[in-house]
Amino acid sequence: MTIAGIATPGKIIAVHLNYPSRAAQRGRTPAQPSYFFKPASSLAHTGGTIERPAGTELLAFEGEIAIVIGERARHVAPADGWSHVALVTAANDFGLYDLRAADKGSNVRNKGGDGFTPLGPVALPASAAGEDGWRVRTWVNGELVQEDTSDTLLFPFGRLVADLSQHLTLEPGDVILTGTPAGSSVVVPGDVVEVEVDAPGAPGAPSTGRLVTTVTQGTVPFGDFGTKPAIDDAQRIEAWGSETEHAAAVAAGLASPLDAPAAPADAADAAAATGAAPVASGPVLTDEVREQLGGAAVATISAALRKRGYHDVFIEGVFANHPGDRIVGTAKTLRFIPFRPDLFKEFGGGFNAQKRAFDTVEAGEVLVVEARGERGTGTVGDVLALRAQVRGAAGIVTDGGVRDFDAVAEFDIPVFSQGPHPSVLGRRHVPWETDVTVACGGAAVQPGDVIVGDGDGVLVIPAAIAAEVAAEAFAQEAEDAWVAEQVAGGASVDGLFPMNAEWRARYDADRASGADSADAAQESR
């Protein structure tokens, strides 16, 4: 059997966890890589189908970069591992969560089924890019759901080759599946999954093309012998990616409900349980998460969100009234609708929605105002901004204008807007409602989402992933600071930004040395 020009490999070896985004999603970061085997009979071509067996429901995709050994490897060093790789291609490491318990970590049954390892459609020469220069993307029914790059890997390709070569001989044609980024989830019959690996920074931006697999429904039931499929709530949530995504799948009729769903505490939680709002247990912005987000640039946080498939979470066109301002807080929302005289007469006066929003914003919240991008009138003025400041609000974001701009700029509260405008409320807007999902600057914002802003603009982080995004962005900031130190000391950016295997090893050693020093200082107190 030949797939994408690759002869049937003697071994297919897959890595459990290798992308920081996936490790954060799983809540654990391995110190060393771990592996499992997949049978050659699981290989499949592009354009094929994968069968979800009868009686199962949790078939999940995992878009990956596959590397193919070109030169025999035994006891090679990490710095030499990449030189033993001949080809790079796209892979989809399908798995069936319904059978994970039966395998106890071996993944024989839950990842070894026929068609569970599509490869291709084209294998690219490894020389087309360095080991840090590859990107993997996955689409489900045309929607981008995974994107990450090989420069972020916990364990670079060369290190994987070296590590495996300590234990067994890697022969030409052997395939290593190098891990999947965040965004893996469940697919159902009729879904079409596409995976592409490319090298966008290399000459000609070579690409494998899209590896296409269609999910079908199996009809042959499992027999009375052997372990049967079995799932629980933990498997459902992990397979779908989060409790929020599982709840949305239930609402869409694509998944079975949890066996023991948590009882909603109030109406907002009830809406969350149906997928109408994020689900998060306990405070979203703990002191740790707030500190991490406060120490990370919006640009860095944006990259972490993009890896998880969130590309339209930037509130476009707004800037801060104080240069250097930052905001971190949870969203409280206010929505304006277009002006109409009769509606403004009924809803524009008295203790209207605008006044209610500013009068009830809580400490640590960011008031997010939907003004439809209309900057031709004010949506906040000096009195309301002062009221928000007195109540301890973390900031105000509006995709409209600010009245009394100079006066508002004198306050301490950060205000991000499209700029000044002298007109009063009734020119273009009617204050309509609060505490609902709004569209601000082209981004959907739900009450309780996390809002982060700096000189680059304002981002929306879904509450359910705020902690993992914060942790990844904070760690990336530390890495970027270290890289900047090396550049300031005269180092070339070639191989350093992004870090190759040599620089990565030096960074890890410096980080470990710093941690050891901190521990020693703590013990001496």
C-alpha cells in the first residue's frame, strides 16, 4: 500500500501531548514525550471515509504533522534527529473515546480502527523548511478549528527522533505523528474533516494540500465478546473539548446529555447549560488569571486564541483615551439600536438602559457597549464615566464615540472608543438593553467574557478558556522576554526567533536554573 508516495511503514508511532495549547486544554504538561503505536491497517488515502462504529458516539479528529524517517536512526542526538527525516505530510489521528477505557492507554482499539490514520495527500521533502517552519490546520465542514505551528512544540521533531532512537531502531519509511494542537473535538456522520500541513515562510510556501475524510455511520454492532464501548461524563466533556462545547452539541442534537449535569444556580447559569453562554466553574478571573493576563500583551493573547480557532474576537477600531492604558475585566454589556423617534420617546428617557448599565456595573467589570460602529454621536460622557469609575469598573469599551472626551480623559478609568463626538444620545441611538450578547467592533461579546486591552486594541476571551489562554500567553511572554535579552546581547534572530532546537535547549536550561535558584532561596528563608 502506498499513500502520498509513502510505502507502508513498518511502524506508525504517535505522540500523546506535544503542543502547549493542547496541554493547557488537558490541564497537564508532560516533562517528557510519551507514545503509542498505530497499525498500518489504519492508514487511509485522502478522499476516503471513516466509519463511526455502531453503538458509539465520541469519534474525534486530531489534525497533525506527520514526519517520515528517511535514514535509519539508532542512538542519535537531538541536534541530529531532524537530519533523519525525509518527508513531511498531513495526518489525522482519529480516535474513539468510547473505547479508551478498554485500552488503558495502549490506544489499540480506540485509535487503531480501519481508516483511523489518513495521510497525505502530498508528502513534502523535509528540506523544504526547517523543523520549526511547519504549520498544521484543520477544518470541519469548511470551518477552521485547529491551527498551530511546529515552533511551539514542547518536543521538537529532532528530539522525538532522538528519544525514540534510544529505545528502538527507526527504519526508513517509519511514520511519527507529532501531536495535535488545541481544537480537537467530536465529529458525527456526514461531517467532512480536512487537514493541511504547509510551510508558509518557506520559498513557494509548499503545502501538502488538504487531506479530506468524510465520516460515515457504521451498521455492524459489536459482538458479545470483548469489551464493549462505554462513556461517562468526563469522556464526553474531554472528547468535545469543554463542557461548553458539549452543551452546545447537546442543544444541536449532536450529543447525549451528561448523566449528572450540575444544577444551574440561577437563570444565567441555566442559559449557560443550554449553550447560550460560557460555562465556567467558580470565578473566571481569579487573582492568578488576572495577573497573567495583565502581564501579557494583547498580541500574545491573540496568538493563543488563534491557535484555538478564535479569529474574530478583536474589537476593531477602538483605542484608549490614555496612551499606555491596559484593561482586564469581565464583560458587562449594553446595547444601542438605531435611532427612531417613537422608540426614543418611549425608551430614551428616565432611568434608561444606558443609565442602568453604568449604575450597576460592578468592580472589576468592563462595560462593553454595542454602538454598531457608529461614531457620529456620544455613547458615554463625563458623568456616566465617572459613575463607572466610582463603582470600581475596570474600563469601558465602545465601538461608538465619547462625548466630553477631554473631561473623560481626565478620569483614571480606561476608556477605549472610536474617538470624540459632541452629539448627545438621541442623534443616532436608542438605549435598548443590558446584560445580553452584543456585537462590539465586529466581535461577539457575552456577559462574563474576559476583556483585555492595551495599545494594540481590545480582545474578547470566552470565559471557559480564559485560564488556559492566560497561562499560555504568560509563558510565551516569559519566552519572548528571554529572546529579547539574547538579541539585546548581540545574538542573531536566525534560529532564535522562533527558537530552533539548540536555542530551545538553552532556554529550558536557563529556566530550570532559575527555578532551582528560586527554590534554594526559598529553602534558605
